[in-house]
Amino acid sequence: MYDEKKLEEIKMKKEDWEKNHRGKAIAKFPERKEEFKTSSEIEIKPIYTPEDVKDIDYLEKLGFPGEYPYTRGVQPTMYRGRFWTMRQYAGYGTAEESNKRFKYLLEQGQTGLSVAFDLPTQIGYDSDHPMAEGEVGKVGVAIDSLYDMEILFDGIPLDKVSTSMTINAPAAILLAMYIAVAEKQGVSRDKLNGTIQNDILKEYVARGTYIFPTGPSMRLITNIFEYCSKYVPKWNTISISGYHMREAGATAVQEVAFTLANAIAYVDAAIKAGLDVDEFAPRISFFFSAHNDLFEEVAKFRAARRMWAKIMKERFGAKDPRSMMMRFHTQTAGSTLTAQQPDNNIIRVTIQALAAVLGGTQSLHTNSRDEALALPTEDSVRIALRTQQIIAYESGVCDTPDPLAGSYYVEYLTDEIEKRAFRVYKKDR
């Protein structure tokens, strides 16, 4: 991308700057710490120049939005066309209480639903089961029957909203209930939009809400791939999640590596079950965390998109461009929120949401300021939603796709995260 003579000139000028300007400044005002590093232990240099990205082939590594390798986004116009889905995660107590919160959020401008289920529902227990004692309606809504599901979505037209359900081991059952509720509303399966998380591998790694051994669990997932490709074509059949591994302590690099390793396992399993990659891969989606290190997070999303495109094209021989597109939901990082001075969490969440948007997310949940203490109040969840809306309508960051592209630092980080994530994946194999 750069002329060799010009690069040499820049290198010499940089050496002069290091000696005569930066060196003198440090002698007078020492830097805040000896080493600057990202959360993934990537060293942050004092300055980035064209020399740091001299080997980047623009068309090979970046390209254009909506084109392979999708580094710059999966849609040609990105947010100039339409914003991401503002999908606030909610669900608690009874189906009636959660339905009320859903309607409140929709009235406030939320553009998609995201359902949190309580732990008994997540691991297949009815609310009256002895093992469910003390957990019913906590951290999510209790769903025991089709009737509960009908109440949960009462008055919410399922042909007009997109619904994400954070459910894994019993994903097939909850999806079947959702389809049944839609049919009772007169909405056919082929009109439904939404996502089931359906990512059992990260449950064994980071969360623990699994029911069955890995073999039968994987068979259920591939069965859902096959069923939805035939009957529910607009439904995202899986949301492969790095979020929970990040919350459990993974770095940004590890989050990408482990998520893509799980994704490869699902695609392998589906192909072995006899499915054609281009039949099911276009409805694969992902779920990432957004942390406070803004530039590392933006670079992480860009690197993950590029890596997935390469994997699908080169490893699995995908032909449909949609099979190579990494579409993902982002949630701001719960592990970064503090119970002390909770109003400060608003600023943390804003930085994290901005990273997700600059990184090209397709949908976003912003945590509420009081989630380190309890389920969020209406006032808190409204502020969290308004955070997204202000970024969308007032910040200007949505007016051009991938606005940080070309930054020497961001392009260097994108490359570095890709290299390190592939190394982690290969090492763990």
C-alpha cells in the first residue's frame, strides 16, 4: 500500500521524533506506566505509522462493506441503511411480569425482544420440581408450559418483532413453543424472525446449564439446523457465544479463538449429519461481549469477521456469500459493572456500546447501571436503551461504514488479534 522510499523516510522521521521529542518529553514528564498493553497482553507502541501496516493488502484484508472478507461489515451500507436491532435482554418472575416489561421496552423504542429464562427452565425443570426450589423466576422468566409462553407474548405480534431466546439445552422445546404461539396468532413459521442461542458447547466450558452429554446435544443442534432450513427459513438457528467465556475470564483474543473453535465444531457436525453447508450456514449467528478497551474491541470484531469468512470459504468450501458473513449480537460486559457508584456504569456501558457499533454489530444489548445490584428498574433500563439511541441518532458514528478503517493502530490490532486467535485455536487443537 505504501511506497518504499516514503516508508524509509517515515522511519527516519520517527527515529528523530523518538530521540528529540518523545525522549525529552519523557525525561520531563515520565509516562504513567512502564508498559502499555491491551487486555490480551498486546503491547501498545508509543506511536503507529504506515510502517506498522505496510504489509496490508487492502483488497485482500479489508475490501469493501458487504463483500468478502467482510472486515468492514456485512452490509454494503451498514447503518446508513438501518440501525442495528436494539434488543434489550429482559425476563424475570412470571410470564405476566416479563410481558409487561417487554411491552414497556417496545413502547420506549426497542426494536427487538430478548428473553431471559430462569435457571430451572434453562436446565429443563418445571417450577414445582424439588431441584427448582429457590431459583424460580430469578435471573429470568419461568416457562413451564405452552400456556406460559402464550402469556409471555400476549399482545405482541410475532410477525412484527424479532425475538432472541437465550436458551441452550432445551432450545428445541422452547422454539417449538414459540412456533405454536405464533400459529395461534395466525403467523406461519416461515414469517418468524429471531434467534435461539442453542450453543451447548460454551455451556460445558463456561456456564453449566447443560442437560445431555455432548453427542446427543450436538445431534439436537444439527436437527434444529435441518428443520429450520426447511420450515423456519428466517430464523437464526444458533448464536455461537463468546460472551460467556469472556465473562468467565477469557481475553479478547481467547474470546475470538474459542468462539470460532466451537463454530467449526458445529459446522463439522452438521456436514457429517448430511447437511449441505450453504443450506444451514447463512442462519448461523454469533454473540460477543464488548469491554472497555475500545480500540481492542473494535479490532476484535473486525478480525473475527475476517477469520470466519476465510474459514467458511477455505475450510468448508462455502459458495453462498451469506455463509461467509459473520452476523453477531453484542452485549456490554456485565463483569465490568460495579455495585459501588453504580451511575459510573452508565459511562462504562456507553464506551462498550460505542465499540460494538464501531465494530459493526447487527444487534446490541446495553446493560443497565444497577445490574451489579439487582434486576434493572424501568428507569435504569430506559437509560440503557437511550444510550443506544443517542449513539445511533446523535453521535455521527453511523454515517459511514467502518469509520475507524485505515487507522494505523486499529488495522495493526485487527491483524494482531487475528494472528494470535489463530495461534490459540491451533494450540488448543
